[in-house]
Amino acid sequence: MDQESPSQWTSAPGESDSHPDRCLSFEVRGPWGHFRRVEGNIVKQTYRIIPRTTVAGLIAAMLGIDRDGYYELFGPDMSAIAIEPVRELRTVNMPMNTLSTAAGDLTSLNPHGKVSVKLPNPEKLRQQHNYEVLVDPAYRIDVTLADEERYEQLKETLEAGKSHYVPSLGLSEYLAEIEYNGEHEIEHRSPTGEVIVDSAVPDAIDDVVLDPETRCQVEESPAFMTADDEGRTTTDYTTYTYNPDAEPLAVRDMATSRVDDRTVVFV
């Protein structure tokens, strides 16, 4: 990896005036997707906008980083991500038969060997759940990292069209395709009147200009995580405002960024 490349941050990460000046862009898409909403429901609902934490996990999987080893890399002062839906966000309810993964319902594979793996007991009765599933989801992701080594590793991985682990859209069986759209400069723009934004708009419900002819929806999803004794904990959420038809939204007096002839908002 190129250790001599200048940092893409104009000042030290964590400072109030630090801004990335370049980012990597790629599109992730697949026939199905499911990003489980944290609130409980008989129907296992999905977020429409891929959560920021899921994007971080997807990129970590591409780089081969362990499950709980990437939270600091994608921390609020160490990364910036913009998410843009590029296809209409459609869902269907799909019944699925599942096996319980509760500790009492697991059975050991090779219990007397040196390595023992616990799996759902296939003799147990299946449970049927209704899953709300995204149909043909696709998102444009713009991402930058303060960690220059990881940034260059991600760039090389995307350029090569490779991934350490198989990428997926939420559930592991919902396999995803990744298309690299290149490295782009970021032009940061100060709040000036009304602007058309292509990406989902984070934490700015009051700044969105409502139009009777434009559909607009809002959802809150996990944004940042940390590792703890119980595994991982969500430390912050982001409220995204978006157009389910994958069309732009107008915002007023909000800081935006220009990336590859598009206007986005990073978080």
C-alpha cells in the first residue's frame, strides 16, 4: 500500500473544521435485501435505506476485518458516508421457515473432537416468520476514511473487483454485487438557499422542502457502534429523509457536498 500518499482530510480527524477532500464511490445492488429494524414486530420489517452500520460492516467484510474489529475505523470522527438509493425502494412480505438459534435449541457438531461447532437442531420444528424484503435494492455509496492505509486498501480492493468475504445486503443469503465508480474529489458547499440533493438526507427533517408532487419518507437507523463485553452496542442513530422513488429531494440552508456531478450529504 502507498504509505506516502497525502491524507484525504484537510485537518486532523476529530477537529471541528476537518473535511475529507476525496472519497471512493461504488454501487451495491442485488435481487433481495433485508436490513432488520431494531423495533420488534410480528413481521420482521426492513429499513428502506441501508443503515450506516450495515455499510460499515459491508466494507469491513470486503477488507476481511473481523466482526467486532471495525467500529473505530468507521467512527464519527474517522469516516464519512453518503447513501443514495438508485432504484425505487419496493418491498414484499415473504414467509420464511426458520430454526431457533437460542442456546437451548442448538446442537453440537463433532462434540467429542478438538473443534466443536453449535448449529440449530434440524430435528426441531421450523418456525414460520413473515419477512418484509426489499426487491431489487441498489444504493450508491460514497465513503472516505481518515485511516489512510485502510482507505488505500479499500481503493485497491474495489479497483480489483475483489472482496475478502462474499458481500450481502443484510441477510447472508441475499448476495450483492459491487460496482466501483471511482475515486472523486469532494467539493464542500456551505448552506445557501435551496439545493437539490441526490442522496438520502441525514438528521435534517426540518431542512427538507416539502413538495406535493414528491414523495418523502423518514426513518431512524443505527449509525455508529462500539464493542463491549456483550459484543457490540449501538452508540448513535441517524434519521434519514429520502424519496422512495429514488428521486432527489430539495433542502434549504443545509451544508452539502458535490461528488461526481451529484449533490450528497455525508454523515
